[in-house]
Amino acid sequence: MIPVDRIEVLNPRERKARVFDTIVDNIKTIGLKKPITVTPRQASDGGERYLLVCGEGRLKAFKALGEPAIPALVVSVSDEDAFIMSLVENIARRQFRPLELLAGIVALRDQGYSPKVIATKTGLTPEYVYGILNLLKQGEERLLIAVQSGRVPLYAALSIAGAGECDKAIQVALQDAYESGNLRGRQLIEARRLIERRRTLGRSAARNTRRVQTDVTPSSLVRTYQKEVERQKTLVKKAEFAQQRLLFIVGAFRELLADEHFVTLLRAERLDTLPKYLSERIAAMGHPG
């Protein structure tokens, strides 16, 4: 049993409130199924403190429930090994956040590990690690976000990045990815959209800019990703509002055009034509019975 106030979180990460509430409720109802993992260190007051290796959610839940101590498995490992163990546990989760994985790869690179060693320690393929670090080096924020969210395969993203700014070379890379089977269906559509936005707005995912950022950091990518999500949510809301207004207009015109007197008045005033799209929508609905 380790005092919760003596445990320091080595690799903190954010959780959705709903997910965290579920963890708290489960522990409150049935108790802790699996102990956390910590490694001991010497505290400044001469006592003993611990670095958390695995189990941040469980630790926070115990704190939220007011528990003074938590069951823990104590292991003796270095700071670097503790960090790697924490990162590997996050990667092994069924639903890790893509940007957490990216941040972990970058952190290991900054500690001096080679891509091959990072791949060995994390269980990722060397090709994947090399690819992610290559996109980071080139400042390809848009491509990185697309890869990490699963919208575009890493192979296709690297081909697009390798083509530079040459439209012809980019199209060749896209065609090669399609013919090799690495880019099909929805991913092909996403890749075309991504290429267009990259051509218009630049490699950076920041809105309405053409800057090229050569030193991309995990924090900047998280901020950019969050801004992009919020922007897309706003666009969806605007689109839904516009659709509701359009349906109202179509319904109103449909009722009015069923009135022969109103139609005659429109003809007299030479206002009896409508935009093609609106006319087709009204015709498709038919006249009210």
C-alpha cells in the first residue's frame, strides 16, 4: 500500500470526463482489480517517493474517492525505463490517442534513441517510426494529423511529402498508391482533399496560413488538432442550419406554387422563374395534396 500523495506521475495524459467517471464508479463499486505500478525514489525530505509507471487513471480515481493509499506493484527501474514502460502501456491500450503516441515517439527521440531502438522498445515497426519522424522533420502537420487519425495511410503520406510542391509528382504518387492498393475508397477521397488543402493552405494545419514549420512539437500538434476539430464542428453546425433554412424555403415555395392565383401574379410581374437547384427540389417533392 503506497500513500497517494507520495506518487509522482511521470507521463501524464488527459482523459475524457465520462471515461474517468466510469473508472471512479467501477473502483467505488467493486474495488481495484489491478494494482498500479511504481518505482521508488529518494525524496528531498529524506523519505521515499515513487514515480508512477502504469495506472494514472486508477491513481486519480483513488484520489477522487479520498483514499489515502493505493495497492501498487513496486519495481526498481531507471527513469528512462520507467518512461518507456509507461509509453508502451499507453500504446498497448485498445484506444490510445494518436497524438499521445506521436508525443511518446518524439520524447524518446529527444532522449537520444534512434528510430530502430524506439521501434524495438515500443513494439512499433521501424518503418512506422522512421516515417513519423520524417514527416515531423519536414513540418508536415496536415499529413501527420491525417496519418494519426487513420484517414490516410503512412505510406501514402510519405509519398505525398516526398513529392514536395510539384503537382505532377503528387498526382503520380497518388496514382502509384492507388494502383498498389495502399489507397482505396474513402482513404483516396481523404487524400485528394488533403492534397488540395495542403496546396492551398500549406503544410501547417494552422488556418489560413502558408507557413512551413520545421520544428513541429507534440504540443503544437495537439493545439492544431483541437483547433481543427472545433473548426469542423462549427462548419457542421452551419451546414445543418443552412439545410434547415433550405427545407423551410422549399416547403414554403411548394405551398405557394400550388396556388394558381399566386402563380398568375408571379407571371404578371415576370417573377415566375427560380434557381435551377431550388426548382428541382420543389419538383422532386411534388405538389401538396
